[in-house]
Amino acid sequence: MNDENISNNVKKISSVNGMPLSKGSDGYNKQQCYVMKNHLPDQTLCSIYGPSGSYKSFLAVSWACHIATGVNWAGNKVNQGAVVYIVGEGGIGVSRRVKAWENIYQKEADNLWLVNRPVFPVRRSEISTLVELVKYIEDMSHFPVRLIIFDTLARCFGGKDENDARDMGAFIEGCDSLKNKTSATVLVVHHSGKDESKGARGSSSFRAALDVEFNVKREAEEQALVLSCTKMKDAEEPKSNAYELQKSELFVDTDGESVSSLAVIDSARRPKYLFPELSEVSNLTLNHKILWGIINNRLENGEKCTKKSIRDDLKSQGIDIKHFTRWLKKLVDDGALVDNGEEILLPSLPEAP
């Protein structure tokens, strides 16, 4: 049977049982569509997480405003569209952050729509209501809804237990249903756990279901955030960068006091400290930080961290490992790492069995 007949048979099977099929490497050169290139792929489930005060919601507002107005973010192209921002934590903070962005960028984010109450993906009725809202917004704005933001997971979890895999599974299923029915990317703003080195809070099934995950940390005491990609399912992870936040005066209240807010400035720079855990370690080079980051990422992902695996990771990034032993010794001597023979550990982690 020739290739044409096989291809025709595949099409017939696909049309009968509804399963999408391809043959061999067919489709390898298909370009991935995006909402924001290198950060938010099209029709995916994504998350940004970090501790309180890390500016993660300011980042979510920044991405929302750039996508809604079609303004590229930090040199990354955006696919303009309407954005639905679910203000799960209530209050007027998000609208003020949007206004600060509008003042600084001299653009009106008219295609950014705020839902000023929590929405619970675990409830089918809520998904149906949100799908209808998306259709209404698309009719009003004449743009497809590209992005739906839940801020935060905790406020939109519907009284369930974040640590329970079944409850988290129901949340994920609701997000997937919303994504499939609207063709939008879903972005969930989430908190990190008590031990920040172990990633986002709650059941690990959430991270497993994500296509993309970013960690946000405040840069020491600076008015800046450090953005690091911790998962990028089908593409290369963008490198970690720092972004400043700029203050904007919004209005004067009835007491005569100025009310202001902050907006993220999408000009990337190298972080002063890629990880706050290294803030007390002096005389660090970029290679020290990269080395520590590789080890931290491996341990966060539950992977063994041998010296061989670290060398391989460094080489894969094009880094000359001639001074690997010297870099490692400094981080161990300064208490940032523990050398347990062949395996490297973080001081806060128990020794591997």
C-alpha cells in the first residue's frame, strides 16, 4: 500500500472515531501558536506562582494589558485579543494596577475585562456562565478572548482542599473544559508553599497538568521582580530576568492624599540575585548563580543531583566546565550547598536515603 493510500485510510479512521491521527513525523514543522511568544502558548494551561509580596499579580496585570492592547512584552510578540481577568481576591487593587499601566504606557486597555468576584472552575454551572460571558465579550470587543486569568487559585478553588489530588483534579478538569470551550489560554496565579524551594502550594498534580509554569520572586528589597520559567512543555525555557516596577500617581482622594499604584516595566535586565537564597553570598559570578540554579531546579523537580548530571547540564547550556570544581567549592564553603560525596544537596533539604 503506498503512502497516499495509507494517508487516506488514516483520514477515514479519524473521521469514523473522532481521534486525531498523524503518521510518523508529520507535523514536526508546524509552528506553535502563541498568546505571548516564548511565554504563553495558545490554548494552554499556565501558571505563575510566588510568595505574597512577590508582585505576581502585577505581572499578571502587565501581561493582560499588553495582550489586550497588542503591545509586545519585553521584546516578545503578542497575539492581540480580549482578556478576561477574574479578580478572585476582590477589592480595587487590580483596576488601579491597570490604570497605572495605562498612565505609563499611554494606552487604554479597553479589551481587558475584569470579573469582580471569584469564579469556581470546579462547578460546571460556573464554567457555563463564564463561557457565555466570553461570547458576550467577543461580540462587544470584536476580538477573540485570548487569555483568561484566575487570580488566585486559592480564591477560585470553591472551598476545596488544594492538597487533595481529587479536588485539584476537579479544578484542572474545569480549567481544561474552559480552555476547550473558549479556545483561550488559561493562566492561574498561585501561591508558593511554606517551603518555597518545593514550588507552588498544594497537590503536585497541578504542576503535572500545566503546560507552562513561571516562578516570581521579589528581588531582595528592590521594587523589582525576578521571573524564572520552571516548566515549558513544548519549547525552550526563556532565561530568568528581572523587571522593575514603576510608580504612577492615579488621583487625589477626598482627604487630599495622593493615591498611586505600580506597573511592571517590560525592560528585562539581569537579576542582581537570581535567587534570594544567594543574597548573603559575596563575590558571586554569573556561573556561580547558574550552577546553583541548575542544582535548585533539579532538586525542586525531585531529580537526583549528581556531579556528573550537573556537569552535563552546564555543558548543555554551552558553559565551559573547566572551573566547575572551584565554583562548587565556593558555594559549599559559603553554606549555599552541601557536598554529600557524589550527590549535591541544598542545606534546607534532608539527606537523600
